[in-house]
Amino acid sequence: MIRFVNVHKWFHKLHVLNEVNLQVQAGEVVVVCGPSGSGKSTLIRTVNQLEPISSGEIWVNGVNVSDPKTNLNALRAEVGFVFQHFNLYPHLSVLDNITLAPVQVKKMDRAAANKLGVQLLERVGLAHKQDTFPAQLSGGQQQRVAIARGLAMQPKVMLFDEPTSALDPEMIGEVLKVMKDLAESGMTMMVVTHEMGFAREVADRVVFVDHGQIIEEAPPGEFFTRPQHERAKQFLKQVL
Ligand code: ADP
Ligand code: MG
């Protein structure tokens, strides 16, 4: 579903992605972890081309997304993205946040979009909040709305960039639960997170990034019990 081939990215002189090769199969959940500043956000943002790459190729569902001719709107309809800070539209109701893209991008009719929106809100446990505005919701609720919004375009892939890092501790579980349900429904997911419990329980593979390089890639059972590289061992000491 996702394939990175010899990907490099520079921000001016800073080499933020260095020879990244990675494949994510359909239905797989890959957790990306690593120290702050190692390039995790940049890595997942390249999948829907929120960040262009400097060289190499990235393929999503058979489309070369790093080709400048690729239609980015079509790509982003297939690849949902959930940010650390939710990024909901503050002036729109919860339901309108979810229906905006299906109506404007997919030209779905209003009634069908509303029906889909309510179904997605049910899925994240927030159907009763459809007419509420984002500011009236808790952080955990806002993030669940953001996940429902990401699903509204019926994507093939969902990307998450530290989706629980901005939340109070008591709200982390409700968001991880929604993500776990999504994983169990067969969604292909790349998740940047420091929630190692989630990685252990839900991930098919854990990828450890340091200085823009994937230095370790293993099923969670292996990664947590027998990390191969010193830097991965140090990282695990800090987060576990
Ligand atoms: P992580 O998500 O692992 O913390 P990032 O991918 O955000 O790391 O950043 C990797 C490196 O690239 C960091 O050194 C960061 O400062 C730098 N960086 C990120 N975005 C930009 C940008 N738009 N311009 C210049 N440097 C950037
Ligand atoms: Mg980041």
C-alpha cells in the first residue's frame, strides 16, 4: 500500500530523511518512533506530500506520489491525516467538519454526507455531539472528531502524527481505543507515537528512526525485548 524507495529529504543543508526504504502492506499497522527531531513527522508527511521529497520515490496504492504530476487532491482523498493538534475548523459544527471534504471535494450530496458523518461520529462515540462546535469539546473528543473527519473521504490509508501527545493523560485512552478499532477493521495505518503500550498491542511492526534513518524495523515483540541498536535501547529506556 505504501512504499518508500531510497527516499532523501533535505531542509536546506539539513539531511532530514536519509535513504529511507520502507514498505507497508495493506491492512498493516506500522508504528514509527524515535527521538524528537529524528524526522518522524517529516517521514509520514511525505506520504500525502505535505512535505515534498528531495530524491527517491514514494508509492501509495500504485501511484507515484512523489511525481510532480500526481493530483494531490486525489491523493489526499485516499490518505487521511490526523495531526497532534486536531486542526478542526473552529467555525464549523462537528458534523460540518466531517462533511466539508466529502461535499466540497467529492461533490457528495448534503443528505448522503450527513448520513455518512453521523455514522462516523457513532463509530468514534460522538453522535450526540454532531451540532456542537469544536471549542466546546474536550481534547480527546476533538481528536476523535478529527479521526472521523479523516475517515470521511473513505481513505485507504490513515496517518497519525503523535495523535495523543497534546492530550491530558485521562483522554489518551479513548483516542487510542478508536485507533485500535480502526486497526482491527483492517485499515492500513502509519502512526507516529510514543505510546509504547499501543505499539505493543496494535502494531504489526515498529520502525525506529534516528537522524532521518530507519535503523530498526521489527515486530513489537522483537523490538521491545531484543532491540538491536544501542540508540534504540537508549530510547526504550527513556519511554518505557
Ligand atoms: P520529529 O517529528 O521526529 O520530531 P521532524 O520531522 O519534525 O522530527 O523534524 C526533523 C528535523 O527537520 C528537525 O531537525 C527539524 O528541526 C527539521 N525541520 C522540520 N521541519 C522543517 C522545516 N519546515 N524547515 C526546516 N527544518 C525543518
Ligand atoms: Mg514530530
